[in-house]
Amino acid sequence: MKPGAVRDLKAMLMGMNPVLSERVWAFHAISDARFIPDTAFAVIREAEGVSCILPAQAAPGDAPQFALITLQVHSDLEGVGLTAAVATALATDGIACNVIAGLQHDHLFVQWDRRDDALAILKRLSLDARR
């Protein structure tokens, strides 16, 4: 376990402190991996090709738009249940959630037009864990 990282589910939920980015994001397939934009939040290399999460203005105009919510808790990579709890809470309200785990934090991509709903659900989930 990395020093300062939280592994206990209740502690992870209590400390989520979700923060909504103002930037609009889009997932985009890259045809030539030599030309990955510096503005990419993440690059995913799969058998079928390379995709990136880019600021929406750098992606094609028809790409679906997503909001980024970062969970501020420093969750341990071996912590169990945070992704499931967050995804379940959002799914209950019909909100899709695409999660990227970094070394320090988890980052959630939700439909742009549901961003405020998602943020409220996550804050409520964190508050409920404190009770």
C-alpha cells in the first residue's frame, strides 16, 4: 500500500470529495498513434487501435460529450469496492460512468448533460458513508 493511500471502502467513500471539471471531454479513436495530442487526458492502447480522451474541441464535432469528475480521495490501487459503489449509485439513476484509475485518484467520465446529477449523487454517497 502506498503511504497515504486509503484502502478501506467506507474511508474511500467518506473522503471522495468529488470535483467537477469545467472542461468538456470526448473519447476519440486515433488513426496514427504518432499524432496523439498533448492535450489528451488519457491514451488507451487496445488490440483494435488507440483511443484518447481529449478536450471536446480537439475531437470531431459529432463525438459524444462527457464531464470529468475527479474523486479527491487518494484511493489505494488495491482498494476494493469504490468503483462498484460509485458505478452502482450512478447507474441507479441511469447515469453511465467510465472510470480511469490513476495512481493518486479515480476519474469518472459521465454524460455531459448529467454532470450535475452525477456530482450530487456522489456527494450524497459520500455523506451517507459518514453516517
